[in-house]
Amino acid sequence: MKTFTICNSKEEILRVGTCSDKDFKLQAQAGEFIIKGLANQQTQKVVKRGWYRLIVDKTPEEIEAKEPKEKPIEKWPAHITNEQWQDVLDRLSKLEAES
């Protein structure tokens, strides 16, 4: 069994996987390149060196740039109808009566 990484001409990792030795070269489709070994899309990238491509680690800056940063929860007003608001008030009244 062989492990592989498939990338395109822009060195973007498209998919990774394993296959039998005889099927290795059949994994890449038109316009794709196959590299021996598994790449982690979050922490690694493919770079072209001469006529071949390598899997290398991304820099911390590259990893951070691709990771969506947590956005603070924005405090937007809730838009509810009078009927919905009345239902909330009725439920609160019912809870107060039960306690």
C-alpha cells in the first residue's frame, strides 16, 4: 500500500489517501499531480522545486492566515413579534407560579 497526496498546478492540496502499489499512478486526474506521502492540509503545503513537488510544513503565519479567527459574539437586538413576547411572559409567569 502507498500513501499519496494529490495537488493541482497551483500547489493546492486536493485530496489524500492510500492505494495499492499498482494503482498509485492512476490516482491523479488530468491537471493533477501525485506526491508520495500524506499531507495534512491544515499544517502542510505543497511547493514546487524544479520539476518535482514536495510536502513541507506551513509557517505559523500561514496557518494562522488560513484559520478563521473566532469572532466575538455580536449583541444584536432580537426581533420578535408581540405574540412571541407575550408567550415568553406567559411562560415566565407560569414558572413563577410553580415555585
